[in-house]
Amino acid sequence: MEIKELHLDNYLGKEVKINGWIRNHRKQAHFCFIDLFDGTCFKSVQIVYDEELSNFEEVSKLLVGSSICVSGLVVESSGKQEFEIKAKEVSILGYCDETYPIQPKRHTREFLRDVAYLRPRTALFQAIFRIRSVASMAIHTYFQDRGYVYFHAPIITASDCEGAGEMFRVTTLDLKNKNLKDEDDFFGKVTGLTVSGQLEAETFASAFSKCYTFGPTFRAENSNTKIHASEFWMVEPEVAFCDLDGIMDIEEEFLKFIVSYVLERCPDEIDFLNHFVEKGLRNKLENLLNSNFVRITHKEVIDILKKADVSFDFAPEYGEDIAKEHEKYITEYFGVPVFIKDWPRDIKAFYMKQNEDGETVRAVDLEVPGVGELIGGSEREASYEKLIARMKELDMNIEELDWYVNLRKFGTVPHSGFGLGFERLLIYLTVVDNIRDVIPYPRTPKSCDF
Ligand code: 4AD
Ligand code: MG
């Protein structure tokens, strides 16, 4: 049976048989104790055995990391746990030698990153990756329950949605052969890995009204920070007949839904993180559910930053992007997630709806304490003429994106959407502050080890 079942019901006085890996092994004068986990739930189970065990000698020599199958009786425990298993039979499935890097002590996260293939066996990474799994389900549940169509955006694409030139190239060309042209490449043109499924999502929202993508996203940006990865997962809903206020309402409801879903389903994991990583985690998450997110314009943010009694490394300026230190100041200033809307058009993407002032666009970023930018979204430009004018201004290849601009000719509607960085959400949920620790096998500049 699974260890999860043992903790769900009362098995006192019953015979059980479980499998697992040894997390800790203590030998005392008359008894030996094994802390056994199988990953089916956060909790482990204590096994007790003594010299009556037929293979006592062999079992007592087992090192941490070994795998065993135990049959025994569930009895009351004299220790801190509610019950333990008095072993009658222990069969050894796999030995583990002394080179096993995961020992029953605190390892640094940097050390564990180097043994990424074994770190899921630690309590910390059991918590993180269970929450990652449950949060994925929360995302699907939120959208599915509300009638959104889940669609799979292509991974190989010819369009750089964000126009930031951060696409990884996909090619079969022999790069040493200088005579080859783009037309000779596999798809007959330049292609890359997607930086966002948004443009394709807009085509589906223009048919199903509500859709979402949730999949891998790639960015070849050379940022070695704690919140940037070269491969990450993004959730991108796109909603027709929805304006900027409407999409902010959805973002707020969506984030609260995920938090309550995870709080409900991962109480042991959250308690562990609350205990060992950051004391205020549970409070922070519970408070979020009852908070109202702040909604202010980019200009108002700059006003606040300019008045701040802090000397920033980068001076805040109207019309310019805000730095990490500004995001931090603003989220701490309000203490709740902050929607920053109406951004200067020149620092945002081509597809965003232009405001009447000619200077700003209907973009909105959601900034959360401890992470910074968690979500980027906007109302999309629905006017054919305005979109074309903007693309011309930016010297974009309109022909390549005819399928996208044509949506504005064939029954255009107001529509909006956003992209949530799944790993940044996990940083928020787990307070493990480095993106490398919420991705099973992280890819960052100069690092792709597994
Ligand atoms: O703000 P971004 O670039 O927005 C878009 O890509 C839009 N097309 C989304 C949309 O409207 N459908 O990215 C969205 C989010 C960011 O807010 C951030 O959380 C995350 O994706 N993100 C990254 N996460 C990890 N590593 C990176 N390198 C990231 N780049 C963006
Ligand atoms: Mg952004």
C-alpha cells in the first residue's frame, strides 16, 4: 500500500505492506528506526525493528537512500508520530552506497542543484514539486470550470510575438556552411522556439471567445537573475469581448483561486515551507485571499517613486520602464499585489491597444511582493488601421503576420489576455526565491546539465 493511505485512515492493529526509500536510519541499543518515504504524500512513516527480524544483520547495515519493502504491524508510537510500523519482514529492493549525496542533514540549495536528479527525494523538493503539480491542476480547473478551451500553441514558430529578438533559432542548416540561405532551412524560412502563444491564442479567442494555453516557452535573453529562465512555462488566457478592467478582474480571481486550491490540497507542504523557509508564508497566502489588489497607472507609479525617500540606483522616469528595485518598493508600499496599467507605448509590444493620449497603451503588469512582475497582459489593438500603422512604425514584416492582422478585418472584437509565468507563481507560493529551484531541470544561460 502507499504511505499516503496509511496517513489517511486508522490502521492501528492491522498488518500492512509498504515500499519506499530510507530517509534516515538510527540504531539504538535494542531497536532500530527507519524513516521511510515513498513520495505519495509529504509525510514519511517510522519503521521499528529489532533482532527478531530474520535478516537483522543485513537490514541494520542499510544506508540512507536504500529502497525496501516492509511488512509489519501498525502500532502506537512512543515517539512524536501517531503510529509506527513494527516490521516483521524487510526485503531489500536496492542498496545505496556511501557516495549517495543526500544525507539526513541540511544541504544548501546550490549543492542540491548539482544533484538535480536526486533532489526530489528531499523534503524541500517533495514540497516544491508537489505544489508545482497541484498548481498546474488548479490552472486547468479554473479555466475548464469556466468554459475556456485549452488549445496547444505551436512550439516551433516563425513569429516573434514579443518582438524582442529573444527567440532560440530552430534550424537543420549546417552552420559552418556559409553558402546556405534561410530558404534552404528545414521549413524554408527562419524559425524558432516560441516566446509566447499569444498571437495564436488570439485566433482561438476569435472563434471560441475564451481560450488558454499552458505550455513551455523559451527565451534566449541573457539575464542571469533569480526570476529568469531560458525555458519556462507560461499560462496564457485570451478572452473576446473583454477590456482591460475585465482582464484585471480575471487575473485577480484567477490568482486567488490558485492560492486557495493549493492551500486546501497541500497543507503539509505549506506547513513545512512555513516552518523551514519563511515563517510568514501561510499568513501571506491567507491574507491574499481577502485582499483587494491595487490598480494604478504607470504615471502614478512614477509619481510615488519620485516622492519616495529612497535613493534608487536607477532614477524613476515618466515614459520609461521600471527597475527591479522600483517594483520592490511599490509592492512593499502597498503590501498587496499591484496592477500597473497604461504603460508608455514605446516600451511595450506592438499588439497592445493604443490609448487616446497617443503616448500610452492598455497594458497591465501585475506586480507581487517578493517576486516582482508575475503577469503581463493587455487589451489588444482591435483596429486594423491602428495595428497596421503601429507595425509600420516599428518596421515589422506585416506580410509574415497577415493571419494575425486579418483577424481585425474578419469580424474584429475587443479582446484581452495575459501571460502568467508559472515558475514566478511557484516562487510566490513556495517562497523559494530562485527560479532554478522550482523547475525540475532548469535551463539558464551557460547551464543545461541534465
Ligand atoms: O510579460 P511577458 O513577456 O508577456 C507576454 O509574453 C505576453 N505575450 C503574454 C500575453 O499577454 N499573453 O511574459 C509574461 C510573463 C511575465 O510576466 C513573467 O511572469 C513570465 O511570463 N516570464 C518569465 N518567466 C521566467 N523566465 C523568463 N525568462 C520569463 N520571461 C517572462
Ligand atoms: Mg512583461
